[in-house]
Amino acid sequence: MWWNPTRADFISSSGAVVDGIGKLSCTRYSELEEMKKKLEERIAVYRADKLNPNKVLVVLERDLFHASIRIGQLKTTFTQMVFCVTKF
């Protein structure tokens, strides 16, 4: 599940007002989305067995969702993108 993004994973935006911003490559983002789906399935199975799910799990699930949206939608610097992938 862990990998350190490289400059090759970062697609710079052309014609942007600010130089140096961009997004994670579509290929890498798709890989993260696949991992996210698998984690969501595991969480659903866990929740189905529990009447009162662990509150930490609820927070982590929400953070996973937010990190995924941020990585897929927001243009950032390379350093910020690496941080977002790490948070994911």
C-alpha cells in the first residue's frame, strides 16, 4: 500500500497562473482509488459485524475520503501532493 511518489508521478499544469502546480498522474490516482475501494469494502464488512463501530475507524474513513478527493481534484505543488498521498 505504500509508495513514495516521484516527479514522474506528478503532472504539471500547463498555462497555470502559478508555475509548479499540478496533480498526481491518472495511473497512480487510479491505483489509489482501487485501494480505497478495497478498504471501503473491508470497513463495510467490519461495520456489518458491529452494532457500535469504533469511532476512530469512522474518523479514519472520513479522512481517507477527504484525502482521495484532494488528490484527485486539487492542483497542488509536488511537495503538497506527496504529503496528500502520505496522508491517504
